[in-house]
Amino acid sequence: YHAMLDSIIEMMPDTVIYVLSPPPMTARAFSKVSGPNPKRYANFEEGLRQIAQERGLYYIDLYHMVADEKGYLRRDMAAGDGYHLSQETSQALADYIKTHAVPYGNP
């Protein structure tokens, strides 16, 4: 992510860049994969926040909007597979992003 963001910043220095934290998976989905777990997701989210802050980029925390108290994707916000967001949740997050983006250019 460091290298990718540095490349984007270098190629497009006048671009407004947002870093969005990814949502976690449901508990059931986490149980089916090896490696990722809620703690690693939370650490990853914090790492993205730090990278954005170091580079003066905007950061939008979507992770905590959809994670339960244990760090899993809330089942009521998940699509049936446990990895993806429901259509309603996706739309709500898109609306949130739109209302929390800084104005840029002509409206």
C-alpha cells in the first residue's frame, strides 16, 4: 500500500485520494479461511489509517460501521456468502462516503 499510494501521488499529485478501510467477514466466513482473523483485520484497518495520515490523505473508516463488537461483519449487513455486503449496506456506505467527501472542483 505504501508503494501503490506513493505511485498514485507521484503520477497524479493534484488528485484527492481517499483510503477506505475494508469491511470484515462474518464469523462463519472467517471460520472457513486460514490466516485472516478479526484481530488481523483490525490491525490492517489501523495500518491503513496510519498510512493515510502519514501521507495527508483522507481516511474513511467503513470497518467500524459494519463490524460487531467482536470484529466480525454484522450478519444483518452481510450478503448470503458472509464475505460481501448486502445491497442495502453497500448503498448506505456509498451514501455515507458521498456525504463525507470533501468538495472538489465545480459541483
